[in-house]
Amino acid sequence: MKEDIRFLAGNYDIVVIGAGHAGCEAALAAARMGKKTLILTMSLDAIAMMACNPNIGGTGKGHLVREIDALGGEMALITDASMIQFKMLNTSKGPAVHSLRAQADKRQYHVNMKQVIENENNLDLKQAEAIRIDVDGGKVKGVLTRTGGYYKTDAIIICTGTYLKGRIYIGEVNYEGGPSGLFPANALSQSLKDNGIQLKRFKTGTPARVHRDSIHLEKMELQEGDSDIVPFSFMTESVNIDQVPCYLTYTNESTHDIIRQNLSRSPMYAGHMESVGPRYCPSIEDKVVRFFDKTKHQIFVEPEGRDTKEMYIQGFSTTLPEEVQLLMYQSVEGLEDCQIMRPAYAIEYDCIDPTQLRRTLEIKTIENLYFAGQVNGSSGYEEAAGQGLIAGINAVLKLNGREQIVLDRSEAYIGVLIDDLVTKGTDEPYRMMTSRAEYRLVLRQDNADLRLTEKGYDAGLVREDRMGKFLSKKDQLEKEILRLKGTIITPKPEINVYLMELDSVPLKSAITLYELLRRPELNYKRLTNLDVNRPDLDKNIITQIETQIKYEGYIAKQFKQIEQFKKLENKKIPENLDYNDIKGLRLEARQKLSKILPDSLGQASRISGVSPADINVLMIYMEQKKRMKESDE
Amino acid sequence: MNIGTIAAAATSPGIAGIGIVRVSGNKSLEIVTNIFKSKNGKSLAELAYRKMYYGWIIDPENEKVIDEVLVVYMKAPDTYTREDIVEINCHGGIISVEKILRLLLDQGARLAERGEFTKRAFLNGRIDLTQAEAVMDLVSAKTKNSFELSLHQLEGRLSREIETIRQNLMDLIAQIEVNIDFPEYDEEEMTMDDILSISREIAQKIEKLVQSSETGIIYKEGLKTLILGKPNVGKSSLMNYLLNENRAIVTEIPGTTRDTIEEFVNLAGVPLKIIDTAGIRNTEDIVEKIGVQKALEKIEEADLILMVFDASKELEVEDLMIIDHIKGKNVFYLLNKTDLKEMISFDRLEYVKKELIRISIMNNEGLEEIEKKVRKEFLSGKLNIDNDTIVSNIRHKNLLVKAKQSIYDVIASVENGLTLECVEVDIMDTLAYLGEITGASVKEDLMDKIFSEFCIGK
């Protein structure tokens, strides 16, 4: 190391490597919590770059953004400031699975985030490639850059996305490269390996970008946004924008024929790529091969921003050669004359095996070294941001000697995400889905603030203005629920007539407003005439109340399950436990437990290969130890 | 993990004079109080603890007496597990114990895992470290075998049947999850009508399995068989024939206070539990002896009735009376004493005549016909024991009952207009209960299914 250091570039509490969605959240959290923070990026023009699809949110992902917001993160605010279209997904289903999704102006998103970072006290932003981490005595010491600059630091957060040893594949052509035409980071991987960190190789892909003027948009289905825009952030009062539409078209048999004829030219099908890609994000050739009986596939055409003519062709990612891409794109209705501006490509990159991490996102083997985002085997901007935020908060808490934040599976989607990654690992880039959460009815996007604001405040990231606004909302909510429970409606004739007008059964005896609201055909608004003394409440408080009432039985059921879940979750396992000492554990369980080092019996029970009986053995052993200790004292 | 009130048989399932069922946990007093009626009329909660009381275990659903018992309540912490414990001393053998156990589970107890009483004893500080080591061995021994157990303990057919139901549910859930997680894709939307019809089908299948558990438990406990006939037709000879040589599985289990003697015989591979043999032994007419009402109860209870006629005598009122009482039951009509001059005639009883099995117990003739008929009726006939999937394990039955409840919740939720994600919760529960029987986990399977069967993603 010494011989490579050309100059001492500075002293920091925390250095964040990478300024993508994870890096930005990590750095902002660290700086805002009072640490002198440096964020390094390969290119200042690629800060918070949306390298793939031009949207934020979606099912599960929208939930993540709301949670990031509640904890004091930045993503929701930037999204509100950069969106060009808004949609609430799943409105035909219940509120637990309503999901916010925005089309974002990519350039605007980048500019907005860059400005926030530039304006943050305590935070320095530098363009430099980190090539080595300096570890001494199992503890983080510094970071070396390509130009020989050495930054001394107490903690490092690695958020390298898909840059590590990035390799681009387009048909028979492949070369070293980062995302979206940027350079790859070729050196850092070796430094991680030298420090005993296990790497794996993942891949992901993105479709081509096509010039808007070359598309016959009039031949496609128009996809407009909702007239009513719900902001992502609790702090945003409203979003007032002219929305931009998206478009929908379909592939056809001739597209599929072109793909089949050229399959051997796809590096994946030709066997030149051995890395694992995500199943939920298949290339078009994958779709055609695996779902051969489908005669057409959806293609969404989405603007990349207001000031650009680049259009993102969702559903059409591919590793076929550039000239084949043009052929197959042009076989689609509306794209007959299309002109490709950037070809589709697949990128292969190094990531770490996330089971090396604790649930705090610190790696088990090196003190004060944290990892967040795609480098942990996840996929998606929101997943990255969620991890970045937690890593940033925890690095600070650790340096301050405070207890770090571990959100569990009953508290947040972020908890589910991190727990899945570090406990089970992943064989493909991990995407959040609501079906991964056990307690979906409790983990709603509409109550993310109620679930997490106080945690963010306790950690020191949520500021007084947000906390004040939150407490006032919470207070109004609680008061209103009490009022509804205390307001009795009697079966007077005029009331029953009114109920019958609403297709609701007339009352036989007195009932509270709260109980009345349980009826599926009624809602808060429809009862206005029966409830003249109601306070003037914010729309989202009303939604909140309705959701709570309508779901009550199911929520109660989930709370009961959560109670059971917490019992094991709260049984903490000391990290220095030697599993080889434990008689009765099966070999497989012993190996898995020694590798994962679960922090609680709950986490241990989720490791694949650890059976309920192993957990029993473990529990008895821990109790035994505890007693021995007590009798010693 | 130390959750809930647990119950298990404390005595081994073999043949014994008494059986003990033990209940431990904070609800044990409450649970047993619900099903115990003491002789002095006081409820168990009102009685002194650490004293043994005489009384009856009553099924609270229908007030039926299950068994007469001695019950003792031991108050925490001075008990084996350091929790409240109730012990029920009942009649030995498996029947009484299992019945009581089932009642306890209905009342909210959970079947104890192997070693769980001891485990609780340890966790609650009752036993020391060396003893705890033994517990760990016990628990881990279970681990080593658990895989094998799940394979062998289950009837292959049962796990196949449950697997089919699970697959149906899995298809349903995967579709729902795709609809929820990928709403913008043109995958088919699962309608509430679809969910309703699939759930109903599944409910039916589960219902059938639950019913079969009754049959299965009959199979395990024996077909309750009643031998009927007027005096002196050869009932006791038949009994003796059935009991001879290797057929007897269990000879007497005399109840301590009852005069009923139960006999188990293995006939053509079907276990028969011959009930109310006392009357038969004395060759007294059961109708006369215990009165019509009692006799009817016995008939009601029986799975199989062997009705014996005397070929050498004409049909009498008594015969007709019995025939009348056993209408609609599973009856084998046996015409005995066919070695003598035949006087009997069934002219007005065509259906009996058609079914008659002619035997002579004296000359050992025709008896193999009974075996044949048993085989025909019970191994491939009406009850179809061999072809239907049979649940003969209480744990499995309980999980099936829970699964059934959950799938009915699904149906109710759909009918009440609840949304997809609520309905899904109950489907998930159903799946989880079935998974507990076969040991399959839901999450991973589901992800695989979603990705392998639906074309989604950018």
C-alpha cells in the first residue's frame, strides 16, 4: 500500500465508494447525522444515474421508497421533484398492495440529487476511482484512489453497483465497461478479494433507447398517468406537473421468428456468459424460448425525460447483436421505422455474497466496512437506496458506539430485503416484491411513516420539522379513531332511510360510527351526512383510518403472527458462539450457522438447512450457557 | 418456543390397565375444567389441587361421557415442568387416551413434541445441566430421524393427496401474487369467481380427508363390531371362532369398573373391535338384558353388525325386531346351524335372503365366506379403506381441520367482498397447514413458481 500512496488526500469519518442510489443515501445519512463524509464516484455526471428503466416505485418498490422517506432518506423527495408521470398501481385491490409508481425524468433526477449532495454540510463529493481499501488489524483504515490519493477514514461504505469488473455483452461483441457507456472499476475487486471477501458474478440487462421521432406513437396504446398525484414523500404537500404519457405495443410472431433464428448469436444461449441473471427481468429471447406458446409480449415505450427524445423500450432487453436488435425492434407495430440511439446490452459484474454481512450491513470479518446496493446482489434503484440508507445510519451509530438499526421482517420491507439477502443469500439479482413479505397487510405504503418515522428520529436522521408534522398527524389519527369509536348512531328513521339510499342494511340497534364503517359498502366520505361534527382531516389520514377499520380482523391476525415471530426474533444469539461446541446440532446446521452467524434465533430459523429441531437444540444450549453464567456470578 | 399448553399421553400406547394423559401450560386447568365433570359436581377449578378426583371426561359438544377418570391438578411451580399440570388417569389402551387427547386439542391444547415436557422442565429451571444433555440427545435424535419419519410415517397416498391439494393452492396463490406484484403485465387476472370455485373444490378434497380421518382412526382402532341375535343362535360360538388361533390381537382389556369387555380380532386384515361381548358370553339376549334403549345405542355406535340366525328354527318376532333396529347399518346376515334341518324362511325379507351367508360353526363350514365378505366390503367395497386416502394420525387430522377452516375462511372472505390480498392471507394459511403435514415450505416454492410459469419483467 505505502508505495502506491502519492499523497494524503484527507481525513474523514466515513468514505462512501460509489454515488448511485445506495451511495447517495448512505452519504447523505452519514453527513446529516454529523459525520465528516466523503463520497467518491467514477463520474460526477453519473450521480444517482438511472441506468435502466426511467421509473421509481412500483409494487413493493413503492413501499421501499415510502420507508426510505419515513426514516429520513432522500429518494422520495427527489422523485417528487423529478417525476413526469404518476400512477397508483393495484387500485382494484386493497390498500395494502396499492403501490406508487412514477416515471422520472432521469436527467432531472440526477441533477436534483447532485444538488442536494453538493449543498450538504459535512459532505464532500469527489470524482475518483477507489482502487483499494486499507484494512489494518481487521479494521478499516483508509481508501486509495487511482490517482494515488489516500483518504484516512474510520468507516467505509461500498456501493459500487454494477461497476466492479463490469463487462458489456452485445451479441458476439463483449468488452470491459461500466453501465451506460461509463468506465468499469477494475481494481477494487482484487482489493476486496485480498481482504478475504468472497465475490460472485451476476448479470443484468437493459433494452435499447429509441429516438422518439422515429416511433409511430399513434399506432400504440396511450398510457396516461393518474389525474390525482400522490406524492412519495410525507414532506411533499403536492406535486403539480403536466404529465407525460407512455405507450404500449406488442411483439408478434415475426419478432419471435427473428429471435429464434438468431438465438445462437446470443452470448447467453451460445454459452459465453456463465453469470446468473434475474428471472423477473428476462431478456426477450428468454421470454420467447421459455414461453413459446405466447404469441405476443408487451412492450412499453416510456420517455426518459422531458428534454430528451430517447425513449426506453421496456420489455425488450436482449443480448442479441446490434443489427438483430434493429431487425426485431422494427418488426413491432409502431417501431417499423425506429432508430436505435443506444443498443440493448447485458452487463456482467462482481458482487459480494451477501451472507458475509450482518443485518446491519457491516461485513462480519472487517470492522466498520459496510456494503449496500447492487454490490450485495440486489437489483433496482429502490432496493439499493434502502440498503444505502441503513448502511449510512448504521456506520454512524457504530462509530458513535450506539446500537445499530436492524429492521425486522414485521417492521419494514427494508427489513425483509436485508434479512433475505444476508440470511439466505441470493442466486440472482434480488428484487423486492410484496409477496416476499409475510406481513403484507401491516407493511403498507400508507403507514410507512407510522412504522418508521420515530425510528429515524431516534437514530438522529429525521429532523424536527418532519417529526413535528408526523406527531401532529399521528395525534389527529388517534383522536379521530377514538371519536369514531365513541360516536353512537341510533336507528332513527331518517338515518335508516339514508343508509338504505346507500344500499346499506338499516340499523336495528345503536352502533358506533367505527363499527358502521366496517360495512364494505360504506366509507368515510359516504357517511358525511350522518357525522356532522367530524373534524376537517387530511385525505391520507382518512385513508389510513378506513384501511385500519376495514382490515381490522386481518390486521389483528397478522399482529398475532407477528407476536409469535417476535418471540424468536428477540432471543439474541451472541456472536462469539462456537457452534462446534453444541452437541446435537447436525453437521449441516453447524456449518450454515457458523457461516451466517445469525443475531437471533429468529434469523437462525430462516437459514435454509437449519431445521426446527436444530433451533430447539440451540435454544436449550443458550439457556444452559445463561444458567452457567448466572451460577458463576 | 415455550408457547401454549401442550398435551400428550404420558403412558406408552401398549396395553395397560390405565393410561395417563398429561397437560402442561398456563391453560391446562382451564382446558381440563371444560371437559371434566367431578362426581361431587364441583368444577376442577374449584377443587383442591394435588388431590385426585373421581369423575368423567365429557365431550362438551354433545355432553357424551368419554370415559370415567381420576384427575389431579398440580399447580405451578411445584410440578415437573414448573407449569400448571393436569393429569388425567383414564382407561388403558389406545382408544380412551386418544379420545381424551382429541378433546384436549379441540379445547386449545397443542400436541406436545417429543421431549417437550422435559424441555420445558429444563427451560423453566426444573432439571439440571446433565439432564438437559439427555434432552438434547432426545431432541436431536428426532432431528436425525425426522426426514425419514416424514417419509415413512405418512402413508404415501396421503402425502400424495396433500401434495395435489397443495399444488392446486400453489397455482392459485402464484396467480394471485403475479396479479398483485406485476399488475401492469397482461397475465390473466384471477377473478373472485375463479378463487371461489377453486377454493370450493379444495375445501371438498380437504373435507374428504378429514372424514377419512374418522375412517382412518376406525381402521387403526378397529371396526366396532356388534354380534346380535336372539338367544342360543350361536353368538358365543361365533365369538370363539373369531377369537381362535392367531386372530386375536388383544385379548381382554377389562375395564376397571365396567362390565364391558372389548376384544380385538384381525379378520382378513381388517381389525374388528367386538363390542359388548359381555352379553354375548352370557348368551343372554342383549335386547332383553340392557333394554331396548341401550341396545339401540350400541347399534348406533357399531360400524359393523353380525346378525346371527338359527336355521333350524322359524323366524320369530325377536329376529324381526332386531332386523328392524339394524336397518341402514352395515350388516352381515349369518345363517348358522345349516348342518341341521332347515326350518327358517325369508320369504318376506328378500333383501336379507339375498345377503345371507350360510355357515355352520359346529362343522366349521362357510366361515371363510365371512372373511371373504369382510375383505370385499372393507378392503375394496363400500368403505374402501384401501383405495381412499386415510388419515390415521391425530396431528395430521388436526392440521387438516385447521386447513379446512382456513379454506372456508377464504370462501367466506370472497363471499363478503373482501379484496385479493385479504383472501390471500387465508389461502396462505391453508397452504401452511398442509405444508406442516408434508414438511414443505411455501416461500421458496412460490418464488420458483411465479418465475417459471409467468412471463413477467422488463
